[in-house]
Amino acid sequence: MEIFMKKFLFLSVASVASSAFSAQAQTLNANNAELSGAGIYAVGQAVLSFVDDSAKNLANGAGYGDFDVGNGGFDIGVGYRLNNWLRAEVTYNYRGGGENEKMVYGAGVYSDNKYSVTTSGVMLNGYADIPVGGAVVPYVGAGVGFTNVEYTIEFEGNGGKGKRKVDSSGFSYGFAAGIGIEMNERVAWDVGYRYANHGSFKKHGGKFSTAANEILIGARYSF
């Protein structure tokens, strides 16, 4: 199911990009006036990320740990508006700074664990703007990319104490929705929501899974 989802998302983003380039070519041939919004833009966003993490069967014998972490972060990148409906972005994303503490038990062992998780990576996102008239423009989008996920776990209990860092890099995907508020022909504010899934990995006797619900506030500047 996970492989099917990855293939479906990759093909969906590729289809959006292909359709966008095809639409751009048709627009160029039909009417140059339609291209008033086309071109390169820069994007920057501040992000509040509510990370849903799971660390199971930890090597310290403390059993299961399911925990949430509130992270801050940012997205920065460049995009290209293909026409009034479609645009694509490549962004660098960073999330970190949050921590959660949880007592966990298992097999007669208890441990007071402190968790933090940091993610960083590159995403290719496709967006469909929905012109409704006026300065407010709703949008939906999806993206795929490559992300490094790093867990830091500090533990102390009857099984001992210590600190461990575990990291892995792999496929990520996400879905987004929000609104753009056009201030003028160059500047648009952006407020949105994104679901991001960074998959799971097994390492050092543990299985780690990471997903996040995110609120994004930023701006786009068209050149």
C-alpha cells in the first residue's frame, strides 16, 4: 500500500507539471495577454509544525514511545507560475526546536524519555490556484521530496541512562491547501495548511515513524 501511495503521488505531481507545461504552450500560441501572471517568483514561509512521532521497541528496552512534538521552521525556495491556474515550486524545508518528555514502560523496564525530532529536506510541489475574483485566491497542492529525519532520545530509568541520535533519509510526500492574498502585481501573502509524511525506518533496534500537521504563513514575490 505504501509503495502504491508513493507511485500514485509521484505520478500525480508529474501529471500536474506535464499538464501545466502543455497549458503554457497552448496559451503562448493562443493569446499572449493570458500570460500576464506567468514567470518566476521567490517564496518564503514561517512554519508551525505539530509532529506526530512513534518510536517503538527502543534499544534501551523501555518499550513503546508515541509522542507529539511542536516544532518551528521555515520553507524557502523558488517557483514558476505557468498560467493563471498552475504553478510549481522547489523548496528547502527545515523543522526543529521542539521537545517532549514521556515515561514509558515495557518488559519490567521503565524509562523517563525526552524526545526531539529535526527534519530537513527538499520538496517539489505543484499547486492549482482557484480564481474566484478579487485579491483572495484559494489553492490546493501536493508534493514529493527527499527528507532527512533525526531523532534525539535522552533516557533515564532502571535500565540505565544515556543519549542516542538516530537519523535516516528518504522519500516524503505532502498535501496542502490555503489562500493567497494578492497585495499587488508582485507581492502575495500566503496562509496555508500542509500534511507532511516522512515515512518510517528501522535502525538500532527501533522503528521510527514521522508525520506532521503544519500551519504556514509567508509571502511570494514575483520577478
